[in-house]
Amino acid sequence: MRVPISWLREYAELPAEATPREIARRLIAAGLEVETIDELGADLTGPLVVGRVLAVEELTEFKKPIRYCQVDIGNPEPQNIVCGATNFAEGDLVVVVLPGGVLPGGFEISARKTYGKVSEGMICSERELGMGEGHEGILVLPESSGVPGQDAIELLRLRDDVLDLAITPDRGYTASVRGVAREAATAFGVPFHDPAADVPPAETAESYPASIADPAACSRYVLREVRDLDPAAPSPIWMVRRLQKCGVRSISLAVDITNYLMLELGQPLHAWDRGKLSGPIVVRRAERGERMETLDHVVRDLDPEDVLITDESGPVNIAGVMGGLTTEIDEKSTDIVIEAAHFSPEAIGRTARRHKLHSDSSYRFERGIDHELQRQAAATAVRLLAELGGARIVLGETNLRAPVEAVTITIRADHPDRVAGMSYGRDTVVRRLRDVGCGVSGEDVLTVTPPSWRPDLRDPNDLAEEVIRLEGYENIPAHAPRSVAGRGLTPGQRLRRRVGRALAAAGHVEVLDYPFVSEGDWDSLQLPADDDRRHALRLANPLTGEEPLLRTTLLPGLFRALGRNVGRGFGDVALYEIGLVYRPKRTSSGEAVPPPPRLSVDRGPTAEELAAVEAALPDQPVRVGVVLAGDREPAGWWGTGRPANWADAIEAARVVADEAGVELQVKADRHAPWHPGRCAALLVGDVLVGHAGELHPRVIKAYDLPARTCAMELDLTRVESQAVDVVPAPDITTYPVATQDVALIVPETVPAADVEAALREGVARHGAGELLESIRLFDLYTGEQAGEGNKSLAYTMRFRAADRTLTVEETTGARDAAVAEASERVGAVLRGG
Amino acid sequence: MVVFPVDPIAVFGHWLELFEPMSAPNKSYDPVEVTSLHPDEVARVRADALAAIEAASSLDELKQVRLAHAGDRSPLALANREIGALPPHAKAEAGKRVGGARRDVSEALKRRQAELEDERDQRVLVEEAVDVTLPWDRAPRGARHPLTTIAERMTDVFVSMGFEIAEGPEVEAEWFNFDALNFPPAHPAREMQDTFFVESEESGLVLRTHTSPMQIRALLSRELPVYVVCAGKTFRTDELDATHSPVFHQMEGLVVDEGITMADLRGAIDAFVVGMFGEGLRTRFRPYFFPFTEPSGEVDMECFVCRGASAEPGGEPCRTCRSEGWIELGGCGMVNPRVLIACGVDPERYSGWAFGLGVERTLMFRHGVEDMHDMVEGDVRFTRAFGMEI
């Protein structure tokens, strides 16, 4: 909402010395969001005068038409001015800037020779005067709007300051000069003159026939009429200028008057050409299948919820939103019907959203307008049509009223004190509520009737806010926070922080990707058709149609982040992300779960109701993902680099597992999007927590990633559930260690993890499990000496007892048992044995 | 680690002396004939030894000197053996003389040994010098995202006041995201937050448009009083540009307790500003509108860079606050009693406040981040610049 301060001052007796900045500051302190102050004409300097074009000489020797004009500017001698525009005629009133004047933008005007003539000034267009982008060509003033020589800066009110306000949804009444002026007057403690104060006397006769079929949709419906309007009557300059300053284009007198009053009062008005209406008006909901063409030349399919204004021909308006093309005022309209109504905010809001049709009118209706303003607004409109357009006011008024729920609020007089934490006192509370327009009665308990223009005031706290804001938020004291006994972070919250730090410490860089993916991602990831990760939530209104799905895996986002880094010259990168994935639930029969119930808001939900809502939400586990490409360790003066490989991906998972204090089991697996021969399933106990390894070459190609890119994805929620909260202390014994090395030859297909497990099992069966301190693979050999299709694995086993020095016989015995078990289970042969 | 070569004499020299064999008692002694014990002779041998020690120019030479003048066959060692054969009255004097000489030689050896080792060490350490300016970037640096770390820092200010961290889903039921927060259906307030809806329109699910549904979840799942803070991802249908992102982060605090007032809200925000931006910064409140708070406000804080000086006439321009002197911090207000009712909390007994702010915005003005793209693209240069904590 743009509000010229000159207009504001008409209704609020603001001190003459109050600057626009000070007015804005006080309005902001009262809760109006003044975004900018436009200082119109601030850089405009006269002389700028009204002139009458006396004679025009067309100069034809140039590429474009040039006019040499004689203009009366009130001096004895006319002014000679060269002009490049042609949209004016001899006898027209124009605006002339004389030498020495400066136009907006810093254009200094001087007498100069151009097109072979001396031009003593310039005839101005609207744009050159900073009036608006309205139309091309010279500004021609309406006849009799001024006299030659008159100061045009004053006449056109070219200097003004305009406040631009963003209107919060609760303050619909400030979408009008009336509402802002009331706040400004209160803010300065000066009188306010309500432009809608004069309620017209009741008319006895009915005007245009109308009826309300749905009182829930429309509580007030007022019609007034005029006849014999001069369709050529121009809008007066003062009105055009105010519209322009508010960002509204002048169209015709009748339309300008409706817009002008909407800006001044906040009451949207509609004007019809009476001759195009047929039969009585009915305010009703649309019928199924109804259509109409609105003023913006769009044919709209109407919804049964849409509120319509109809006549015998069908819909003529979408109520409160936009008029129809068939009844539009045109340049021949003389008989006008003015509509001033109050429509249901919810209905208008729904309709505007449904048709994506947001007008100045719907903007005000959906925020709630004054429900006692319709008669004044309609009466003012017909009066202006009469005064400015020579129309004859038709006696009578159609005035339909449906009951409006009366609101009274009971509050304790000290309620604002209790909300703010300071003491205002009853008198201040009552005075401030009356400033707002409320009726107030009572002593310790107040009965408050909000004014008709404040539908937002419903609760005691709404009234408390009014008192507190007018007394100044800045005057509220600050109380030091109470000390409360919090329990700190949960184990899960601590774990997630540690995981982030540990991965970063291990050289991974965190990224935060968008969760939007596409079906193409599933194909790029080589997911089988029945893979559950394809079962994703879809957005009804995605930003781009290309990524309408919500991720079920972190990997596509990580791949894209990797791609961006590679594209920018960072090919040796390890990235990680910790974030949610969204896995829609399904019923036991595999169907989509039903939507959540819409719960009441006038009481707390029951446990069953809450459970029903939760059941409709997707599972949203926390995942941690890692992607690695290029060199894990770069080459340097120390030697060659080490490319990242599948083991680094598993190692990243182990970093996470270590933070959770759980042991990660690694098993070979085949799982998209990983390389089938280089993919590990990661388990904690029996629980599958994720996968890691090198990516499938086709995935690498599909995402255009560096060759041999590796990745890991882990379900942190599952890891958390297995995490150890309290670590038991180990027994540290100082007896000497005894080591035994064994080299075992096994078929190449036997996983090292199986060999190690067999060795452990063998020791355990030998009864020496407690003595085995560690077992570590220190060499892996494939080649001639291991034999075709075999590999040699060399382990160091460390033994130590808690209470004695072990004998050679004990450790040798344990080793032999281990080897025997490995031989039994995986066909291991002791090398060189 | 540098390993120094060990000289066994240096370590074991004195110890070996303890095992020197003693000569047998001389039955037919003649003190005059035992010239080796004569004072002049002892003095001469001692002087020879000291001169030789001083003249030794390397540890190897000193080793030879030690053998010659302090070893088993050295004159002083031989002289020492003669003492045992002396008559008791002569033993003491001869022992004192020879012992003194041996002690002087031993100390001179020790001193010279230390000098020569010092010299050797000096030389060896110089030889072992390396170019410590060689780059060693074998282990690439990782980093946490600054949005993660600044959100942690912000929430931790509240945790230090005793708040607990609440968490919740990002795909949220409309009831939590809107209805329970007093956004009536079809109210323009819903339009303030351009919402991603999960298909179909009747799904009743949205991507949460703010962290405020956590207010509802906290009130429904926790015992009163409630002191919680929440930070997390939020979503609105804004195209990515320099100042907008469809995915962004918010942090908000919620208190519901008996007798909570706007003065408590101001106090908590002031404490947050001190914790995040330092002492002595003023805050100011302006009325605003949020459906879930009433009264509602927006809060600004004094610019922590120019402290308002840039807005004074003639003040130096300030990039952080765009020379306004104030920085918009976030939204706040008293929990709307309608919200308490929807959560089954008695508004006659309990009241509360809520305060929320944008994490991206905070990172932008606190660290001078100019463009939202930097925060969402995952460029390692951006993230590495912030390290592990901020």
C-alpha cells in the first residue's frame, strides 16, 4: 500500500514540522511495516508552469516530425519551444519547464538551439515530470484545470513523499489512507478526521434489485445508481495524481472514482454499465460447469465454492475478485451501478488462490474490511460521479444485510500488564483501546467491543498487543533469563555432532544438498524396478518439474556436489552429508497410508489422534553419506599419491561406527549403485546399517563422475540405536605379550573376514579366547608361491594373560588350534608348514 | 627422532673401574722403592694424564687417552695396586694422594667427554637439518559446513541457559505446520509462507515452512514447563537467488512456563545477542504479526561492527548493516493462547514466548557471506574456509 503523506495529512492533523522519516518511524513503532519512503520530486526545480499552445509550426525537413510551438506562459510574449511529440494541438494546456529548471533525474534545461531553432524550454511528458510511466507523449492537461503561467509543481503536486507499506495479514484496515491516518494520528497524539464519518441518511426507496442467496458468503450488499454521466468527463488532476502516487493508472472517471475510494477508505467498489445488466442481481455460489470471461480476457471455469454476482444472463462478476467482461464500463457508458459489499474473507481468499487471480479488491476482502462502510462508500461514489461527471444521482439505495456476529471480549484490566511484564494501569489500557476504536466499559474487568474495521481483534491477547504497541514495545523492560535445569544434549544429538567432527577431521568436507530428486536419478543409480528407494514422496508443486521427488537416499545430491567441485577444478575431494531421507510408509498390504486426520485446534489432541497423524508421516531417518574421488592422498615431493578406493569408503563408515562405539561388520554384497564386486554391506550386530564401496561404472558415467568414485551411505538412526552409551573400562595387564605369526594359503574367493573369524573361533575353542589380545592381517600375497587361484594371508596374533607370563606351549597350542579351525572352515593351509 | 651413537666408555667408564682387580698384599715392601707412589711421580703422572685429556680432539682420541691414563694398565691404576702392600700407617697418605689424582683425572675425562659430545652433537644436528618449509599437505583438510556449526553455536547459547534441543520431521503434517499454530485454513497468513505440498493436495503433508511445528511437538511430548530450542531445515517455494533458497535453516526457542512475560522474552533475546555477538549491543522491538504469537514482534540488534556509528551523520559507511546501524535479527512474540489450547495447555495458568531467526541470514551478516549460492553449492573452498567450529 502506497500512501502519499499529503493525503495522510488530510485526515490526521500531523505537526507541520514532522518529517516523512519521523512519520515512518512512528508508524513502524506502532507496528506498520513502512518499507520505503519515496521522495517524489525531491530533485525537481522550477520554473515549471502551465502553458497554452498558441501555434504549432510543423518542421518537415527532419527524419521525424518536429514541432516549433508558440506557448503562452502568462507573459506578454509567447515562449518559442521545439517539441518532438505530436499528441497535442493548438489550444491545449501543457506543462512547460523554462530555462534554469531541473527535471527529475537531474536534467537541466537551458535555452538552446535545436533543429535550427532556439528552444526556450521544453514541453513535458508525464515521464519527464516523474509522474509515472503512464503513457508516451506530452502531458495534456484537462481544459480549465489551470491557467497559463500557473506554477505546475503546485498544480500537479509533483513534490510529495509516499510511504510504501507492507501490510501484515492482521492489519487489513491499513490497506487504506483512512486506516493509516488513524494510526498516524494516534502515534502523534493528534486529532483524526474519519473520511467515513458522515453516514448518509437512510434512503427509503430501493435501487437496483438484488438479493443474497448465500448469507455466509456476503453479509453486506449495497447498490447505488447514477444516470446521464458524461462519459467523456475527465478525471480531475488531483485524483489522477493521487492514483498515480499510489501506483494506480487512471482509466476513466467512473473507474478512477472506485479505485480512489478503495484507496481512501479500504472499501473495494465495483461499477457496472447499467445498460449491460439484465434483470435482478443475485449473490450466490457458482453452479457446477459455469464459466465466465473476466476483465483480463481469461475465460475461467468456476468452482462451486466461488462466490458470484449474477444477473439473468449468468455470472457478471467473480465477487470481490474481478469483474466480468460483459458488463464492463466503456467509453459510452452513462448509467452506472455502484456496488459496495462485504464478502466472506475465506471465500474470497480461496477463490483468489484457486484462480491465481489476486486483485487489489481480493487483497482487501481476504484480509477483512470494515463491515459498516458500504453505505458511505457507495454514497461518496455517486456524489463524486455527480460532481465530477455531471451525473444525476438516482434516489434510493439497495441495502441488504445479513447478520454479522457481534464480538465482545472480556479482559482483566491488568491483562496487558501481565502479558508485557510491566504496569500500565487501567486508565492507560482503556485510553489505548479507545484510540484503536474499541468500545470499553467496566472497571477491573473490561468489556471491549472492537470497531467494525478490526475483525482481527478476537482474543484478550489481541487487545493486549494493541495497548502494548501503542505504549511502545521499546519501553518493555528486559528480565534476566530464569535458570532452568536442562539435561543438555541427548546421546543422539551428541553423536551426530561427533560424527560430523570425526568425518571432517578425517578429511571430508560437509555439504548440505537440496533433497529434490527425479525419477531419472533412480535409473542413473541403476536401481532395480522393484527397489524400495524408488518409492518416494512427490511434491504437488515442485520448483522444477524435473525434480519433483523427495530423496530416499543422500547419494544423488552428493554426486551433484562432487560434480560441481570437479567442474571447478577440485578433483581430489571427499564430501559428506548428514541429513534426512524420506521413506513413505505403507500399510501391511503394501498400500499407501491414509492421509493424516485434520485435528481440532480448540483442544489438545488425544494420543490416538496424534498416533494417526504420525502414522501418515513418512519415515525420516538420519543418514550419513560420503563420496570420494581422485586422490585420497595427493602426490607430492614425498612421492606418488594414493587414489581413493573402496576401502576409504568403508573406512569412512568405520569412523562413524567408532564415534558410536559400535563394531562394524563388513560383508560382500551386491547393491546398487555400487560396483557388484566392490560393494560392502555394513552391519552392526545383525542390523544392516548401510553400504560402501566403489560405484558401478554405469553410475559413474550417468553422473559424469571421475572414474573409480567411491561412496558410502549409512543409516545413522540405526547406528544410534545400537550405540553404546556407557563404555566399560578394559582390563590393562602388564604381563608380557607373546606373538605368533601365521601365513595361510586360501582360495582367492575366501573373504579375509572369514579367515580371521575362523582363527578367532579356533582360539576360542581351544579355551584361549581371553588370551587373544589382537589379530591383525599384516600381509596379503597372490602369486606363484601361493599357487594358482590362491592367496596368502599373513596374520600376527598377540596373546597376553592377565595373571601370568604365557609359556611357549600355551601360545603355540592356541595358534595351532586357530590354524586347524581355519583349515576346517575355509580350507586354509599353513604356508611353509 | 635422531639417534646418537653411544660411546660405551662414556656410559660405562666409571662402572668398569669398580671391577678393577686388586694386587695381592706385598709382604716385603719398601716404601722408598715403590717409586710409583712417590709424590713427585704421582704428580707427574697426573699432569701427563690431564694434559693428554685436554689435548684429545675427538671422542675416539679421548677413548685412547682414557685407556692410557685411567684404564687397568694406566700408571695411576698400577700405583693404586701398590697401596695395599703398604704398612697401615703409610696406606692412608698414599691412598689420599693416588685417590686425589685419580679423581682429578676422572673428572677431567668426564668434562672433556661432555665437551666433545657437545661438539659432535652440534655437528650432527646441523648435518641432519631439513627444509621445514617443504609443503606437507598429504592429509587433505576436511571441514564442517558453516551453517551446521553456526546453528550449533546458536542453539548452544540457549542450551547454556538450560534449554534442551528439540528435533522433528521435515515432511510434516499440515496440522503441525499450520492449524495448530493458528493459521486458519484459507487465511492469507498461509500465503506468507510459500509452501511445498506433498502430492496430492489432500495428502495433508507439507515440507515444513518453518521450525515452529516443533513448538507444537515440544508442548505435546514434554512435561511443562518447556524450555526448548530447535534448529533445522525449512522449505519454501522460492527460487534460488542471491538472498533466497528453497531450502534454508531456522532456529527457534520456545518457553512455556507460569508467569512468562514479554520482559522475559526481551531478557532471553538480550542474553542470546550477548552469547552470539558480544557484550553491550542494544536490541529493539517492533510490533509485527505471526499467527502463532500474540503479541508479535520483530527484533533488531545494534550492528556489532559499527555499533550504530554508520547511521550517524558523517559516519563511515558500514557493509554489515548497510549503514542502518541496526541489523534485523528475527521474529518473536508471546505464544498465542490459541496455540496453547491446541496443545492442551491451560492458557490461564501458562504463558510463553517464542523467538526465531534465519540461520543463513545470520551467517550472511556475521561473516559477510554475499551470496546464497555459496551456502548451497557445496564448493569445498567455501566450507573449508570455516574449519570445524565458528
